[in-house]
Amino acid sequence: MSDQIQFIVEKLNEEPFRKNYNLITFDSLESTQLLQLLNDVLGEIDPKHAVDIREELPEQTAKRMLNLFGILKYKPPGSTADLSAFRQGLVTGSKPVIHPLLHWLLQRTNELKKRAYLARFLVKLSVPAEFLQDDTVADTNKQYEELMELFKNLHKECEHLKTSGLSTAEIRRDISAMEEEKDQLVKRVERFKKRVETVQNHQRMLEIARQLRLEKEREESLAQQKQEQKTQLFHAEQRLQRAHLQLKEMQHAVVDSKPESLMKKLEEEINFNSYLVTEKIPRELAIKKNAAYFLQKVVAEPAMSQSDLDTLETKINEVNTEINQLIEKRIMQHEPIDSKFSLYRQQASIISRKKEAKAEELQAAKEEMSSTERQMLQKSELEGSEVLKGDE
């Protein structure tokens, strides 16, 4: 353990950290300082993690670090049952958890830098299968995969060019080593040939072995084709189900439809959509913009300590007390209030709330009806029979 700490201190005192620690000062670091030190090392590996941990919650810090550890393929010591203890130690800045992490990171910093850099471009985004049914999404995903493969090839070429500056002596050594391996393989083949020639019907057995290998390759190719056809069949069945659902909806809309009922239904749809566009959605948008504005103000503020929070809470309590006193004073003085306008405003507020509640109920009912129709279509297709109508 002392050798491990000595190694950590030596690496931290070198470039690019230059911490000027010794064994005593390093061992006396508090949990927050030790966690910030670990974050500084991670920031050197991946610049996205060069942050101040005081500006984020402990859970966010642990989640961010654990994601990077997964990319760097770090395996915590112990069994899978000790993972919760590892996460808890990471949140609290425990020395038994942080010290092995620092030792592992500082041993292979350059290698981990390369892995973190490649992860930004090679960690593939998983797109659900239902989204890939859209032609635009499918084309974009295909282009994304092609660009990823192009990046892989270019990176391999770049690495090859970096390491291709071999000396003549190294090339000669490689050639001589390959020639020795070739001689050994030739001798081994000759021994196998002599051993096989003593077996009866060895030519026929070699032919059968060759045919077996060809059949296995053909079996693998057929299995791959079968899997591709299953995937295509699944996508085709999904498109067929959507087409059946649209057909059912259109048939249901056409049966027993009159111009008056169609006009009434269209008017209802227009009124409902107009209410959503002119009242409900703008009001919700304004609320969200207001919340986003206050959140941006909070983010722009510097990190607050517990004393600042206590001061703000005290001011809030004082303002609330003053508001309550003013309300009581107004009630005691019996200030004249326009009762008629107040009554109208109260009624308008109640009607507006009822209208909003009914609009939400209507939207939920539409979604439930659409879901029920999809389930009915799926069940009718599975059972292979028509669903009974009301009269039947």
C-alpha cells in the first residue's frame, strides 16, 4: 500500500499536475479534496470532466465518473456484490476506493486518453427499431454508421503512419523471424502429411473434411440470411399493422357518415385545436419559459454556501410575515372592493379551470381510444376472426 501511495505522489508531482505533495500532505487530504483530485486526473484524461465538483450534486458527480469508468473499462476490485459499496465510497470520497483508482489511472494515462478520445466518436447510439421504420431516420442512421466506419479506417491509417517509421534492422529481424516461422510450418505440414499417408483412404477422408468445412460455411451463410429475412418480415408486419389500423379508422369514419355530422365533428376538432393553439399551449409555454428563465438565473449565480442559503431563507420568512401582516391589516380596515368585478373574475377563473380540465380529459380519452383500437386490431389479427359488432 505504501508503494502505491508513493507512486501516486510521484506522478502527481510531475507534469501536468505539479501538486507538490509528499506522503504526509497527500494522506491528510479530506474526502472532498481527494474527490476533486480524482476529478482533476479524469479531466486530464477527458477535458469534459474538468469541472469543480462543488458546483454539482454528489449524485451527479458519481454518475458522471461512473460513466467515464465504464468507457475506460475500469473494473472495481471485488465481486459484483461490492459495487454498491464502491459507488458509496466514490460519493463520500473514501480513501480505500480513491487510492486504487488514482493508481490505476496514473499508470496508463496516455492509453486512457486515447480510449476516451475514441469513445466520443465510436460509442454507438442505439436507435429503437420502431424509429428506424421512418425512411429519413433510417437513412440518417445508415450515414452515421458509414461515417463511424470511415473514422475507424482513418484512425487506423493515422496510427499506422505514426508507427510505420521502422528501422532497417527491425525490418530485417521481422523478416528473419517470419522465415523461421515459415520453415517451422513447412516442417509441421510435412509431418502431418506423412502421418496421414499411413491411414487407409486418406484422400477420401480429406475430401470429406473439405466438404464438411464448405457445408459449415454454407450453414453459417444460410443462418445469417434467415436472420435478415426474419428482421425484414418483422418490419413488414409492423407496416401491415399500421396500414390495417389506418384502414379501420377510415372505414369507421366513413360508415353512416352524413354531411351534418361530419361538419359538426370538424367544428369540434377545430374548436378544440384552436383552444390548444391560442390558450393552453401558449400558457404552458409561458410557464416553462418563466421556469427556464429562473433556472438560468440560478445557474448563472456563483456557488452558494450553507450560510447564503440560511440568509435567503430568513429573508423569505420575513417577506412572508410582512405579506401576512398586510393581508390582516387590509381585512381589519375593511377596504372597499368591487364585489361585482371580483365575482366575475372568480367565475371566469373557475370556467377557465374547468375548460382546461375538460380539454385534458378529451386528450386523454383520444389517446386511450387510439390505444384500445390498436389492441383490438392486434387481438383480431392474432385470433384470425372478426370482432363482433354491437348488434351481433
